[in-house]
Amino acid sequence: MAKLILSRRNFLRASAVGASGLALSGCEQFDFLGQRDNPVREMLARANTLTYHAQRLIAADQALARTYAETEIRQGQRPNGSTDPDSADYIALRDSGFAGYRLKVTGLVERELSFSLDELRNMPAQSQVTRHDCVEGWSCIAKWTGTRLGPVLDAAGVKPGARFLVYHCYDKMGGETYYESSDLIDAYHPQTLLAYGLNNAMLPVKNGAPIRVRIERALGYKQPKYVHTLELVESFARFGRGQGGYWPDHGYDWYGGI
Ligand SMILES: Nc1nc2c(c(=O)[nH]1)N[C@H]1C(S)=C(S)[C@@H](COP(=O)(O)O)O[C@H]1N2
Ligand SMILES: [Mo]
């Protein structure tokens, strides 16, 4: 097994170096892929010859966020930011019990897809109890239930030029639409969910109904609520103010890792 991992690493190193012309100083650097601002992580995320199969191998290597027992849930998930979007299209959906909701997958994909809530709920479900950390200085342990994002992207077929996933939301903050983005390593992370359940109940409006994304190794503002579209892109420069998310546009770190 060690030999197999080494050969995968050599393969990754070869493709990353081939793509960028940068030299890596050694395989041991892959042990630090989870660290923010790590140049190897950054380069791997950007190396556009890296196949998506290889991306998933990296994701499988990546550390998991800590999980908790359900008995450690002390309170409901504290709502923060938008808690009741007031756009006409969201209100219409909400008032129909989200019957007409579709999650769209667009951008650099082989085929554009859209999923109803029932379709998402019928995909393999996963639950995890994790801690949400908001930069405002509070945390909540909560149980999230949903389906993994990775297989949804696979269904659409991610094109080789895609480097980031942009998460488009229904709500606005001070006139600017909320959005977020991640690299594909985080998108394919085994704990990254399209969540429709919270603490054994349906995800309520205040916490992002009908679908919010959980990227468990990132801060609270990287957990977009009210998501309607997943857009695969080569660059997020054309969205918002170009920094990859509503809060990054307002000065927060793009990666926002914990
Ligand atoms: N669409 C959208 N997503 C969002 C926000 C928001 O205002 N709008 N706020 C973010 C912030 S700062 C936090 S801490 C969490 C809050 O999630 P919660 O309301 O479920 O606790 O959502 C994040 N995702
Ligand atoms: Mo937050």
C-alpha cells in the first residue's frame, strides 16, 4: 500500500510539475496539503492537467474535520447572516414548500444538470456532527444531513479546465448577492455535503433551506445557505468584486480554513 501511495504521489508530482514548471522539493510536502497558503496545495489546485480522478485521490488523503457525538449538541444551530431571503423568486419557492426548487449545475461541465429536492434526497445520504465556527467568535455543534457534492459534480462531468466551484445563493446582503467558492479539492472532500437536514429535522429557512453547503474544514462564511446554482469555473474573477465570495469581497480570507 505504501508503494502504491508513493507511486500515486509521484504521478501527482509529475503532472503538477509538468503543468506548472515549478519544482517541488519533496514528497513529504504532500503531508501538508491541508494547510492554508501551502504552495503545493495551491499549485495542485491550479494545475490544470491534473485529472479529476487524481483530485479525488488527494481529497481521500485529506484530513477529515473532527466529528462529535450527537449528545454533544448543546443548542440549535444559531442563525446568522441572512435568515429569511426577501427576493421574489425565493419567497415564491418558500411559499410552495420548495416544490419547484432546482439545484442547477452549470459552467465547465459536460452536461448541464438540475436536481429537484426529491432527487437530491434520493441520492445516498450522509450525516455528520461537526462544529461550525463563525469568525464573529461563536461556535455551534450540529448534525448535518445531505448528499455528497462530489458525485453530483461527477454526474455533470467536470471539464478539465475547471478549477473552482462557485456557489450561487438566493439572498442579498446590502444589495450584493451572497456567493461563495471553493477549489475542487474541497468540493470533492468526503465531508462536503449538499445539506437538506439539520439536527434530525428538515433544514429550516433560517439556516439555509432548502439546500446549504457544508465544507467542514472551513469557517462559517464558507458555508453558503440558500444555494441555487453550482457553477464550475476557471476563475472567479468575474463574480461580485472578484475575490471569490461575499465575505472575501469584504476583506475576509478566500480559503477561510480552520
Ligand atoms: N447565503 C448565505 N450564506 C451564508 C451567510 C449568509 O448571510 N447568506 N452567512 C454565513 C455566515 S457568516 C455564517 S456564520 C453561516 C451561518 O449559518 P447558520 O445561519 O446556519 O448558523 O452561514 C454562512 N452562509
Ligand atoms: Mo459567520
